[in-house]
Amino acid sequence: MGHGGGVDPFAEDEDQTALRQLAREVAAREIAPRAAHHDETGELPRQAIKALADADLFRVTIGEQWGGLGMGDVEAAIVLEEIARHDVSSAICCQLAYNGPARGIEHLGNQGLKDRWLPAVADGDAIISIGITEPDAGSAVQSMRTALTEDGQGRWRLNGYKNYSTLGHGAAAVLVWCRWPGGDGARGIGAVVVPTDRQGVELTGRHRGMGIHAATESEMAFDGVLITEEDVLVAGDPSSSEPFKLLLSHLNHERCGNAAMCVGAAQGALERSVDYMNDRIVGGRPIAELQGLQWKLADMAVALEGARLLLARAVRLAGPGGTPPPMETAMAKAAANLAAKYVCDEAIQIHGGYGYSREYPLERAYRDIRGLCIGAGTVEAQRNFIGSSMVRGRTTVSAGWRTPAPG
Ligand SMILES: Cc1cc2nc3c(=O)[nH]c(=O)nc-3n(C[C@H](O)[C@H](O)[C@H](O)COP(=O)(O)OP(=O)(O)OC[C@H]3O[C@@H](n4cnc5c(N)ncnc54)[C@H](O)[C@@H]3O)c2cc1C
């Protein structure tokens, strides 16, 4: 199809197109047929994990020296979008490998942590969960109480409770944000990586959420767990909030991955809606002829494309080995969360009673993306960041009206 002859700034290169094609095939062949089953049973999607591992899709962002492909946020978003088009739960297994603890370990961790965990994640043999949220510390994460104490023999003990660790029940380790002695608020917060088979780690429950049934969140207790120097990812400093800020900035990878899954799930819902409108005959004519429904498609596409472009900008700005910038990331996450909610809701409406039925994948996509609007920082948290940054004179790199503030 011809266009104005200009260059698409977000065009994918040959390798990225091949990666998208591979992920699309694996998702359609191996993941889509089993997604409804895992949603019903809540079982870990083991066949999906195996298929993703067999296709080398856990290797995407991990460095080559640990058996990875050394790619970045753009490629992570491509795969996450394609997998989430069929199943958000399976995409979340990739999300943890690309944008969760493994990325933090590679960028911030010591050699021992990298050698121990990165090859296992790249091979698809280890899931590492994230333990940040606590019963009294969700959006206000700096209120967390999980803490290290010195045991008098120069070693640390970890005590605390994390109540929303995605895939904690299937994890080999958990990246736990915790407090070093002496700090309060944002000061003193750092992070450790704890193997789940270590004495004192207990899985105390699994949430029964509205969606994402095959990749649920777990509650985990840490009772006097021994922590060695090698387990420390980022040491907390009781006199400084810089380690906490470093950890927070790393969440931008996760937020972009979250946005990519929303874009993918919404894309799937939109494509199904177009097909359905062309197939469905009501009162002797295809519903594709109804302008009222065509307008729905148009509004869905506008919302989705806007979110997709914001995400494309955020992940490209990360550059090789970098982190997506905070303002662009917050905009991409908020836009993708809201677009996915809107698009999946309208897709159900276009499908009428069938959209509401469990026999079709739409209601599952709707339930799944609903959780993504809360995880990785709520939509409100993104708005808080965007608005409070704006009144301080900060803006995006492409809005020419102010000079971007550093960081
Ligand atoms: C599917 C899913 C997966 C998750 N996975 C993980 C995980 O792997 N690891 C992990 O640690 N956590 C995880 N979480 C937890 C998630 O990060 C928290 O639920 C989230 O940060 C919100 O915290 P909260 O639930 O305590 O809500 P609260 O902080 O109690 O907020 C309640 C409501 O108030 C709003 N609110 C709070 N403060 C403000 C404010 N200042 N201004 C305006 N509105 C505000 C919130 O947006 C929300 O709407 C997950 C959650 C979900 C749903």
C-alpha cells in the first residue's frame, strides 16, 4: 500500500520482523489452544513455558555471555505483544524474564548473582518473582516494613511479608525489596535475591484474581531468612534514597512490558472484532455494514494506535543497555492500560452475547488486562508522576515547549 513516501520512524528492522514472526507462530500454534484451559484451572502454563523455551524466547534480553540474545526493550515489547495477543498469562512468564528480576540482576547485580540466575532464566528453567508490595505498602512503596537485621555474626536475616508476587508459586527465587537497618521512608531501601527453597521462605497463599489465572500473585512470608553478601542486588543506605530511586527507575522496563502486553491483548480483541463484524449476519445483513459499529472500530483503533506509538517511542528511547525514560514510560503505560480496557470492553459489546461467553477469548482478555491496569504502578500512579513532573517544568523529549529535565 502506498503512503506519503516518508520514513516510518518506528519501522522494525529485519531481525525484529523475524522475531515478531517467530513469536506470532509460537503464540498461535502452542499458546492459544491451551490458554482457556489454564484460565479455567489456574495451572502454571507449563507447555507454553516449554514452547517458549524451545523457541529460545526466554533469551531475548539476557546478555550473550549468559546464553541470551542481548536484545533490548524494543524486542521485548515485540514478543510480549505477540504472546499477549493470545494469552496474557503466558506473556507474563516472558515479562518476568525480560523486564523483571533478570534485567535487574544483569544491570545491577554482582557476578555471582548473574552467573547463578541468568543462564537458568535464559534456558526457561527458572522463574524469578518480584516481591515489592506489602499489605500496607502498595502505591506508597516507601512504607514497606520487610527488613534485614544483622545477626551478630556479620550476616543478615530477612523478615517480612510480601502479598502480591506474580508467579511466586512457580518461582525458583524472589527479588525482594527490603529495608536496611537505620533508614526510614525511601532511605534505607535496597533489594536482595532469595532462593525460594531457602529455610524461612514460605508460600502462604495464592490470590484468586479476576484474571491472569495461570500466572497469579502469591503471598510470601520471610522468617529469619539467611542473606549473604552474594544475595544482595542493591544495598540500602540508611542515609540516602538513591538506591531506592535506582530500583524505581528499573521498573520502567516492567512498565513498558506491561504496556506491550496491553497493546497485544487489545490488538487481538480488535482483530477479532473486525472478523466478527464481517461474519455476523443480523436481520439479513452483516453487522459490518452498521456505521454505529464501524465507529466503534475506528475509536478502538485510534486509542490503540496512540498507545502503540507512545510505547514505541519509550522503548526506542531506552537505547542499547539503557532504561526507558520515566515520563515517556508513564505516558505509554497509562495510555496502553486505558486503551486496552476500552478496546476489550468494546470488543465484547461488538460480539454481543458471544463476547460475554467463556467460549470466546474476549472476556478472558478483558479480565487479564484489568489486572495490568493495577500491577507495575496503577494508572493513578502514572498520572501522579506525569502531572507532578509537568508542574515542575519537566516534559517529554518530543514536546518542544520545555527542555527535558535530567533523569
Ligand atoms: C495482576 C497484578 C500483578 C501484580 N504483581 C505484583 C508483583 O509481581 N510484585 C509486587 O510486588 N506487586 C505486584 N502487584 C501489586 C501492585 O503493584 C499493587 O497492587 C499496586 O502497586 C497498588 O497497590 P495497592 O494494591 O496496595 O493499592 P493502594 O496503594 O492501596 O491504592 C488503592 C487505590 O488508591 C489509588 N491511589 C493510591 N495512592 C494514590 C495517590 N497518591 N493518588 C491517587 N491515587 C492513589 C490507587 O491507584 C488505587 O486505585 C500486582 C498487582 C496486580 C493486580
